[in-house]
Amino acid sequence: MRLQNLDIIVTAPPAPGWGGRYWILVKLSTDNGIIGWGECYAATIGPEAMRAVIEDVFERHMAGENPENIEMMFRRAYSAGFTQRPDLTVMGAFSGLEIACWDILGKARGRPVHALLGGRMNDRIRAYSYLYPLPHHDITEFWSSPDMAAESALALVEAGYTAVKFDPAGPYTLRGGHMPALMDIELSVAFCKAIRNAVGNRADLLFGTHGQFTTDGAIRMGRAIAPYDPLWFEEPVPPDNVGSMAKVATATGIPIATGERLTTKAEFAPILRDGAAKILQPALGRAGGIWEVKKIAAMAEVYNAQMAPHLYAGPVEWAANVQLAASIPNLLMAETIETDFHNDLICNGIQIEQGYITLPDAPGLGIEVDEALARAHPWRGEGLHLEMTEEPCNYQRPNGFTGGAPPEEG
């Protein structure tokens, strides 16, 4: 069995775009006719440029290879150009292709992917979700409304979820870490208070940030929200500031979670070694693929750290997360996004029941991709999957943040 053909589909979820502006799906086929699906998570370049990178990685390192030889193909891509170091774009391309190889291997053997990774450790997987607007909410006002957030949280808890995530803490600016405005701290506290009052002890609060604070700014924010006992403080400082994360954890007493913007074990190892975080959130379509993240999970196990696979992408990466999560002993939970488009694209191949993901029994990733639906929603915009603002933190007016990735203007 040899890898033979590659097809790439860039599909755009309908507005309001939960999961990003577009998803890059890859379809691999073998010389004996088996098809595998993967997903490359948001890269630092546009999807058309990324298409060329994916094609190059496949042709250069994988075409004609036995899909079983994942370790060899990883080392080729990781070492390409005499580098042997993490490269976010190359690893993003390889990760999606690697996921497709596992889908092929499972289908070839008639077994789900987790059965090839050491077998089933978890019969079901604890799920968590971001808070998204309910149908009656004003989508613009939602992101700065503690009361609407509390309503959304209560709806998730009543559906069985035991953890909810929200991120009211201010702008995601390309200028790097900043000191939070007092208004942002006050709003964040109001969110925590309203949500805690709504859900009581039925759900953990997951406080989301995306590397936007200085070390002292993160400590200031963390101490303000600590009375509401959040389960984690997500990436409070830029992801390359490993030492700073450890300082924030010590000063606030809140566990630090990080990992969605990291790639390969080389970038996760310092996080564990320096005690910066005890909850790792790799994105399988970026971090190196299923096998590489299995290794990261094993490293985390040694450091008594837990895994919470990240998802702000499409349902093929979600399916990979589920297979990986089923096989590891140090699983905390896995992120989910429940939209009709996510479910329809994989023909309802993954089910959530009372806040837990039930494992699909079908071979491979356990899903069937609706290829026609994916092709019927092509991406035609100019923006990237997610983008930061160029404006600095505003200390005179609220720093509004709109979730999701709605269609571009014009």
C-alpha cells in the first residue's frame, strides 16, 4: 500500500463562522483505493499559499511511501532544508497529511485509530465548549455581556456539559503583551461572577486568553478572577514566554493551560520541564499530527500534567482529537464546537451525549466526510483563519472582542 494522490479542499463555514474563516481539508488516496481525510489547522499564510506548501510536503516527503511509515515521514518533514527544528507552517501541512494516514491505516485494518495507538483507555470523553450566543441574543452585544454569557453557560450545563470557556479579557493585539485595562479586569470579574452564580458547582470555568498580557498584567488579572476558582488560565502570556507562565501560575494559584499555538514535542518539552503549565492543549492539525501528540501526552504523563486537545477548526481535526483522547491515560477533556455545519460535514459521525463525546466505532477516524458539502462552500476571502488587531489596548474605552470569524466586509 502506497500513498498516491492528494486533493485539498478549502471550505468556509457559514456565518458567524465558529471554528474560523476556513478549514483546510486534505484527502489522500492509496494505490489500492483507500481514502483518508485530514485537516491542517490555521497557518500563518493564506490558504492558497498553504495549498502549495501542503503539496510540496506531500510530494517531497510522503508520495509513494507506505502510510505506516509515519515516523520516517515526520523526520523527513521536520528535517527539511537542513532544519531539524519546529516550523509552524511545514508542521501544519504535515499534521493534516499525517492525520489522513491514520485514517487510511484504520480503514485498511477495519479498526478505529485509537485501537492502533495502544487501545481504548477512555470509553467516553469529557467535552467542553466556548460560550456562543443563543438564538435570542444580540451577537454584537454578547461578547461584553456577563448576563448573556451566564445564560449561554447555563444552557450548556443543562445539556450536560461540565466545563465552559469564555474570554472577555480584552484585545488580541500583535503588539505583544500588555497591562490589562481596569475596565477589562472589571468585565472579566463580572463574567466569572455571573457564570459561577448561574452554574454553581456543576461546571468548571475555563478562563480563556491568548497570550495578550505581560507577566505582571497576567498576575493582576489572575488574582482578580481567582475567587471564582477557574480550572485554568489559558495562555496568559505569549506562548514563547515559558518562564513567565510559571511565574503567573505561582502568583495566582490558577493552573495554566497552553499549547494551541505550539508545534511538536520540541516546543512542549520546555513547558513541562519548567513547570509552566500542567494542562496542555495541542491542536492536532498543527502540533505534528496524532503520533507526535501521543508522544507529547506521554511526556506530560511523566510530569503529572493533563491533556485537553484544542479545537478551533473543522470536524476532521475534531475526529482526530477524539481518537487520540480515547487512547491516553492523562486526558482532562476535549474542546468541541457544535454547529450544524460541523456535524453535517462529517455526516453526524461524532455524537455528544450529556456533555461527553461517545467514541465512534467505524474504522479510521470514524467519520464520513461529505465532500460535496465541503466543495459547495469554498473560501473566497482574503483574510487568514484568525487575525489579531494592530491597535493597542485602550485604557479609556472598553476593548471589545468579537468571537468567531464572520465573513469579511466587502
